[in-house]
Amino acid sequence: MNMYTKLGLFIGGKWIYEAEKGENVLNPADESILGWLPHATKGNLNDALKSSEIGFDEWKNTNPNKRSRIILKAADILSERISAISKVMTLEQGKPLAESVGEINQSIAILKFNGTNAKLIKDELVADRDNGLKTLIQPHPLGICLCLTAWNFPIALVVRKIAPALAAGCSVIIKPSEETPGTAIEVVKIFQEAGLPKDVINLVFGVPHEISDYLLSRDEVKKLSFTGSVPVGKLLAKKSAETLKRCTLELGGHSPAIIAEDADIEKTLDVLTGFKFRNAGQVCIAPSRFYVHEKIYDKVRDGFLSRLKNILLGNGMSEGITMGPLANFRRIEAMQDFVDDAVKNGSNIIHGGNRHKNIGYFWEPTIIENINEGSKIMNQEIFGPILPLFKFDDYDDVIDKANSLNYGLASYVYTTSETLQKKMAKEIIAGGVSINTATPLHPDIPYGGIKESGIGYEGGMDAIYSFIHKKNINII
Ligand code: NAD
């Protein structure tokens, strides 16, 4: 039985399965071909734009209660398909099935939050001026939104954009990653079954820069929402500036994890090992620079070593596997480069450090110590299963180190001292500071990066309002 999705584009309410150009989608666990993905032509992109204009006209005039019902219905249908879609996701992305199931559950919660709140977007009236002036603040959906998502969370990233855009009343052209198209296709199918008018979502794939260059140059597109790397985010922001499109950018990070001398070590190690190696480290908010107080360094290192021995690396479709392959060969090359560079700079690999097997994109869970602060691993986003351990002895100094990069996404602090908790929460410059825990991305909480980690927020009402213009109507 074929568990994988038939791959296609969805334009103007029709599925397109054939094209002159396209690409194979590979299973990262064994490099087998899962399917062939057609690429959109310029003609297809124009059709998607025309369809999105029709879709916007219809959707913005749809009663918010109806919008709400459709989004909530999509959540219900997705709940019935967890088993099938989790397999599609693991086949194309590699993460263990249990993680795919978790990601789908998270996406259901996102749909529910946005569905529920779609009907709560209201006009506000300010009417307390002496001269009798009343100002009505009317929320208006921005228009056609271009959503571009990466491959590390094939459903959550898609839903985190589509759901608030639809709640706000926008139409969407989405280009998910060409490396994980099947999951996104299943989401679009679900929205059609839930009763979404056929022109409200258009789904395209192709050569990423050709699609973004073309669509971002068009006036009809009013907003860009992108999740991916910092360099691509900057490129897209520049392109968007030509027509002054609004941008939400959810970019990379290099998140410090600071373990103080008074931390609850066993609990800290459990939390950090789970969060570091989830999705084989390919998570924008993954802890990735580990600063350990010198007084507990040996204990922490040994604790990580023993926990890494329990990670079961293998095909995510198999029972009991706790870490799958990396999503593509580029990540293998990147891990090799990080390790080579660290060794050249005097570091020791104390666990892993190699590609595992020659078929499939597996990389061993790796720990590196004696890190030179100038090495690539301390300065570039790792996005993989490598854990660099760094010793520190002064809290002000370690905060400076935490703040030393241009990234500002997540950060992690482990300490039982309330004074230190408050100090770190205040002084670390990041999208968030998680204390004695991981970073839970709940659907009702806005999350966003600062510095070069991004612009704007996803999650919460902020995400819905990022697709809305507040128009003032002044009446006397
Ligand atoms: P990449 O930057 O080339 O691609 C990231 C995503 O952006 C891909 O899905 C791709 O389709 C899309 N993309 C790339 N160029 C584009 C363009 N010109 N127009 C439109 N879309 C474009 O890198 P990669 O090799 O796929 O991933 C490696 C790096 O990406 C990692 O080191 C990590 O920094 C980053 N990344 C971040 C996230 C995140 O959640 N913030 C997710 C995935 C990847």
C-alpha cells in the first residue's frame, strides 16, 4: 500500500499533477524516491494570483462565524487523519513517527485557537472626545498573503501561517518546502473538505527563488510570511521592500543554554537532551550553545554522555526509534563542516561526530568540548544533532557570551536561584527566556525573534492581527 501522497499543485481550485519541470522527493531515511513534484510555471503563478484575488473577495466578505466554523472543521478532519498524515510526514522529513504525531496534535491546537478567535475580531469604538468625534477602528484583512515555509516542521509551519491568515480574512498563496510537500498537500485537501471556498488557498511549488522573485514583485501580494534561514529572510525582506509589503519573518537562532552551579542537574539534563535532539536538532529554537558552570561541568558532561547512549538512531517509521535522519544531504555536509572546523580549532569529539551508515542522511548524536569561541559551531546556526559544551565561571561574562551573536530567538537558563533567574530573564536579549524548562510554543502565545532572528510574531492574537490593517473611520 502506498502511504505517500500524490504530489501536485493546487491552483484555482484544481489539482495539477503534470508539468514540464519538477523534482523527485526523497525519503531521507533511505534516499528512495517517494514521488515526483511538479513545478509551477509563470502561467501557473499568474493563475494562482488571479484565483487568490477571487478568493480574497469572497473570503473577506464571508461572515466570521462561517470562517470560524470552516477552520474548526479543518481541525476536526485533521484529528481523524493523524495516523495517515504522520506517516507521510515521517517518510518525507525523517522525524520519528511519535514526533510527527506530536506535531500534528500541535497543529490541531493551532487550528482550534485560530478558528475560535476568527469570530472574535471586532470593531472598536473610541468615542470620548469633547467635540463628539467618534473613531471606529475597523479590522480589514490585508489581502493576498504569500506564505513560504521550511522543511523542519512540515505541518506546524504551514498551519501557523494559514490558520491566522484565514482567521483574519486573507487569501493565501503558500509555497511549502519542496522537500516536504506531501504533508502540506494533505492540509490543503483537508481545508477543501472543510468547505473552504476553492480560491482562498493556492498551493505552489517550484524553484524557491523564482517563485518568490516573481510573486514578491507583484502589487497584488500584500504580505509575506516566511520561516527559514536568516540569509534567505534578508533576501526576501529586500525584495518585499520594493513594493513595501508587510513581512513576518521567523528566522534562525543559536540559542544559549546556561546551566548554573545550583541547577537541578538530573532534571536539566533530561529537559535539554530531549529538546536538543528533537527532530535531530533541526529546530529553530533548539538549545545549541551549552554553557556549564565549571563546578558542575564534569557531572553535566557525564550526564549528557550517558543519556546520548540511549538515543536510538534509525528510520523514523520503525518502532522505538528516538532520532531519525537529517532532512537532506545539505545538513550532513553542514555537520561534517562543523566537526572538521571544531577539530581544527582544538576541540575534542567526546561522542559521535560521524555520519552513520552511507545510505540515508543519518548523523550520530554528537558532543564536542574544549570549544574555541571563534569556531563555526559557536557562531553559525547548527541545525543538527551536535551539542557543544562550554565551561564558564562568571555569570555576567556568560550573559555577555549569550548575547554576543546577531541571533536573538530562544534562550535557556537552569538555576534554582530566584535572583539569578530574574537577572537572566532581564539581561538576556532574546525572543524568550525559558527557565528550568524547554520552550513550549502554545498556540495562544505570541513568539518572535529579535535582532536577526526575525520580525513580528507567530502565535496568539498577534499572529491574526499581523494579517490585518486597522482602518480608522472618523465620524462627528
Ligand atoms: P535555505 O535557507 O536555502 O532554505 C530554507 C527554506 O527557505 C527552504 O524551505 C526553501 O524552500 C526556502 N527558500 C530558500 N530560498 C528561497 C527563496 N529565494 N525564496 C523563497 N523561499 C526560499 O536553507 P536549507 O539548506 O534548506 O536549510 C539550512 C538552514 O536553514 C539552517 O541552517 C537553518 O538556519 C535554516 N532553517 C531555519 C528554519 C527555521 O525554522 N527558522 C527552518 C529550516 C531551515
